[in-house]
Amino acid sequence: QVQLVESGGGLVQAGGSLRLSCAASGRLFSINAMGWYRQAPGKQRELVATITSGGSTNYADSVKGRFTISSENAKNKVHLQMNSLKPEDTAVYYCNVQGWSTLNLFDSWGQGTQVTVSS
């Protein structure tokens, strides 16, 4: 079983920055990809950014140029640096990790961390 612990959410004014972090632990064998998703009230969960074990990244159009995803493969961690935040970035942000445990393929989600951007 793989567990994810997120940190770094909070309240920030528009134009400000926040850094989210997520650490994976448990019966990890290898990680294929890590990412961040978000869900605003009344909306579906959407992709924010992903990064593969090889370092390839993918971003939602709405965050390109403002957010940067990075990983520390040796520590099984993924980070999301969020700059120039906008009120529409307000949401619960979820970490997602996909890979192989010592038992099987896994697709794990964190508990979510609230990001609130005030205007």
C-alpha cells in the first residue's frame, strides 16, 4: 500500500506564490508518474500538471507559465511551485502518484490541500 502526504496549501493574495509538496511512502517499488489535480467547488477534478519518471512534464493551459512541477525521484517527492496566483486557482489540490508497489500496480491519491487565492 502506498500513502501520500501533501503539504503547503493556504491562503494567499492574488499575484502571490505557494509551493505544494507531496511525499509518497509505503511498499514502493517504482514510480511511473506523479501529478497534481485540483477541484473547485461545483466543478469536476481537473489536471494541473504531471511529471513522468523520465522528467517529461505536462501542464493545463490555464497554468502554463505560472506553475512549475518538479520531482525528487530518490525521495519519492513531487512539488508544485505556483506563482502569479489568481482567484480562479482557488481549489482543493490533490497529489496523484502512479507506479508499482512490491505487490502490484498502484494509482494513489493524497487527501487534498486547500489553496485559496483572494482578490
